[in-house]
Amino acid sequence: MPSHEKDFLTPKQLARRWQVSVEYLYRAVLGQPGGVPAMKLGDGSRARWRIALHVIEDWERKHSPPHYE
């Protein structure tokens, strides 16, 4: 896989990473206010979504609970 393909995740890959359902991502996270910004490629029910890895990592840092030592 070319390196640039690793710079984006599909909703299925993000769901696996976060251990949630793909349906939850579409309903509550992707492109929603306060959610993860995502690119929608195309229109209609066959549209494809891609989420930039750096955007996911930034969102995770901002929304993760603090780490206590």
C-alpha cells in the first residue's frame, strides 16, 4: 500500500480503532458538530467517507480523558 493511503482511514477502519460500530460513527461522530471532520466523496447512499489520520489523532488528544500517574 502506498504511504499516502495510510494518511486516511475509512469509517470501518476508524470504527475498529475506536471499538464502536460504523453506524455509531455515521450517526454521532462523522461530520457532526463537535465530531470528527471527514471528507465525503460523492453524493447519495454510495458516497464514500475518508478521515485524515492527523485529524483523528488531534481529535483523540482533545477528547481523551486526562492521564493520571
